[in-house]
Amino acid sequence: MNVTIVGTGYVGLVTGACLAELGNNVFCLDLDRNKIDLLNAGGIPIHEPGLEEVLLRNVEEGRLTFSCDVAASVAFADLQFIAVGTPPDEDGSADLKYVLAAARAIGRHMDRFKVIVDKSTVPVGTAQEVAAVVREELAKRGREDIAFSVASNPEFLKEGAAIDDFMRPDRIVLGVDDDEPGQRALALLRELYRPFNRNHERTRVMDVRSAEFTKYAANAMLATRISFMNELANLADRVGADIELVRQGIGSDPRIGYSFLYAGTGYGGSCFPKDVDALCRTAQAHGLPLQVLTAVQRVNQAQKHVLLDKIRAQFGRRLAGRTFAVWGLAFKPGTDDMREAPSRLVIGALLRAGARVRAHDPVAQEQAARVLADDLQDHPELLRNITFVAKPLDAVTGADALVLLTEWKIYKSPNLRAMKDAMRTSLVLDGRNLYEPHAMAQAGFTYLGIGRNNRALLPPQQRVAAEPSAAADALDPAASSLLAHQAQDP
């Protein structure tokens, strides 16, 4: 089949590359000439494991084309996927200007039946707006006779695993109308996705509004699980429980499961913060505020400050002369995406407090340098106090503390002896609970995770019987002092 993808961002590139991999002919349109030139030269504007190989293979075999030619893109295919950005507007709602601009361009150039597929994450009712824009453009040309249908096909791609998610989907959601154009659209979309349904039926067909809602509901549920566990982790620190053991205990219940139960420094990225906010705005517009999701947002924003609170409990608020190593800059492993990454808040606060930062990330350092320059544009001189290094051990050399913010594989089994020898102060603040507290204490580190307070520093067999005070006695003096400071921290 011939397919047009409007937008060569994260969703557009993955969708286009994977559909071409299945044998379809795919035309990817973008109005950014620099991006199209980069793609045609064999480059790639984002980091996503496996994507570059798929892109290059399908370009070479002639199934994948990149262009800025709008008229050619509309003429190329009856299936027109809109995969442009929907950034948050000033009030937090989704900004649909790029979606509606794409729809106008299709309406301006179409000369036969088209299926316009909203692949972007859009609020309920967007398909109706898209249809109105297309009808308006057709009316200007006196071509109201051309039929079309607007469908919803939300994406469910995890950054860092997007190729596998697309090629082995849990579900394919298709939102279509019940009228004749809608059923023609459904037939074309079923044919496009037929290869995914050979083993078992993965397609979920529903009305358009329900499909639009499904994407927001899924992300809101996952964000809620994260904030819920983060709030429990903070309570675990107060009451003397180990949130990792709690996670295992509740995750073993099949009604709950283990996914998205990891405590940490809050969620970030391009989806959860934006989509939860947009859903809350939609609810407010309809006179039904979402109390649970409003709390999810508040908890997530507060969680990004948890490690800073622990740092201040140890060193105070003035950090001049201190050096902090930061491992991990992207909001999650497997991507260079810095949108809403907790590292931005933590590093910005450290620099503003007078500290120096030595940072490492396997792929996101270039992106991090750009976004931090934007974040600190009111104090550009502070950028002199951050250094990006080539190796994790380079970051901890001479550091007063290590702050771990992204759970990249390269950080999972570090040389603890070399780390301790390199650091000025053996304090580790683990924002992803990547390490076993008892092992870190045995190696001579003062270890602070999220919800893994001093009881977790005991060997596993001693944790059940020990009281919090007994666990504190097991710490070295530096750790006990640190926990005392932490207990006093408001």
C-alpha cells in the first residue's frame, strides 16, 4: 500500500520506517528543509535504538521517501497519517495548530477520496475539527463532491523500545465513523494492519472519540501508578519501610502487576506530563475537574525535588565549592529526549546554588547542553560550572556526591572500589533505586535511595526483625549523621 506520513518527528519516523519495513511504500513529509536534507543524506534527527538501520534499509530499497513537497505527498496515497507535534499551549491544553495546518494542506490538494488518520496524540473532538478544516478547504475550491473520512489511530510507543512496540503491538486502536466513508476508511486501515493480526486479532475498533480518549486514558493511568509509588516511597522513608520490598509484595498480585511501580524522581518525557495536563484541561473545560490526576501532577512535580532535599539536608543550601557527579541526563534510558527530564531541574538548582557539576550520559549530552543553555539563559555564566565527560568514572572524580538520575545499563554494575577511590566524599544519591543499599554500605558508601531508608542498609535477613533505630546503628557515623539531618529536613 501507499502511505503518506505528515511529520518526521519521533512518531512519524518510527511509523514510516516500520510501515516501509512491512513492504509498504511510504512518503514522509516535513516542512523543515534541514531535517529532510539530513534524512536524505542518511542522518537521523533523534536517537531511537534500531531506527537508523530500518530507515537506511528501506530508503536503499526504494520504499521510503523524504520530501518537503506537500502536493506530492497528498497525491501519493489515499492514507494520510498526521503525525505532527501537539505541544502544550499556554494553558496546558494541547496546541492543535500543526495538526490543523496539516489537515488544511490535505484539503487544499486532495482530488480523490482520502483517509486522514490522526496519529498524533490529540484531545477528544479533534477529528471533528480536522474534518471541518478539510471541508472548508474543499469548499474554497468548489470540490465538496470529494469524499473523505477522518480516523483516529493513536500510537502506543515507548521511547527506547519504539521499533519493537510498533512491530509487536499489544493492541491497534482504530477509531472510525459508522457512515460509508468511515467504513471505507476502516477497510483500508484493516488492510494496512493485516500483517499484525496473523497470530491473533490485535485491532480494537471503536468510535473516533473513544479512540482519542483511549490514548490519554492510558498515559494517565501509567502516570498515576508512578506518582502513587513515589508518594508511598516518601512515606516509606518516614516509617522505616523499604519501598523495593513493598513493590515486590504488591506487584506479585496479578490484579496489580509489576509494571510502572518503580519509585524514582518523577516521570518526564514528551508524553506523560503533556498528556496528563491536556486531559485535566479537557475535564475543566467540561466542568468536571479530575481530582486524582490533579494530585498526580502535584506529586510528580514535588518528586523532582526529592534528591535536592536530600542534598540540602547533607550540605545545606549554599553549595559553593562542592562538586556533584550526575549520571544520566535523558528522562529515561534508550533515548536522548530531555523534555521534562528531572536532570534539568536538579542540575539547574545545583548550579544556581553555586555548585559545580560533572555530568555523563551515553547519548543525551548534546541535547542536554542545548536545553540547559535555554533553562539558564537568565544566568548563562553558570554554564561554565558544568562539564560533560566521556566516561562515568570521569564524572565522579573529585565529587562530593554522585546523583544518579537515569537507569542506563552502563551504570548498573560500576566498579565500586574505583568509584570510592575517585570520589572526595562517598555519598550516593540514587534517584532510580538502581543499587542494593546493603552492598553499597558494605562498600563504604553513604547511600540514599528513594523510599529505601536506613533499614534497607541491613542485610536482607535482618530487615524484618530490625527496628529503625537498630538499622541506624548499623550505619557508619557519616550515614547516621546524614539520616539525622534528613529527619530534620522539612
